[in-house]
Amino acid sequence: MSKSILWLVGTALVALAIYYFIGVDQGAVSVFGNDTHVHEFVHDARHFLGFPCH
């Protein structure tokens, strides 16, 4: 049971990180400051998944 809880928590953390980088990171509110490299890297995926960014 302990191993399954670790997998669940790990999967949730990875999923939240992916959601942040694709759905939330806008450059201006980025955890990386005004660097927009992450935003530009996932830009097309954002639109494909329905996240507005303009």
C-alpha cells in the first residue's frame, strides 16, 4: 500500500508540473521570470488543448 501511495503522489506531482507548463506558464507570470522559452516551446500544444495565451 505504501508503494502505491508513493506512485500516486509522484504521478500527481508530475501531472501538476505538466499542467503548469502547458496551461498556466505565460511568460509574465512564469516561475522563470520574463523568460518565455518554455511558453514558446509548448505554444502550439497550448492552442491544441484549448488554452488561450494571446
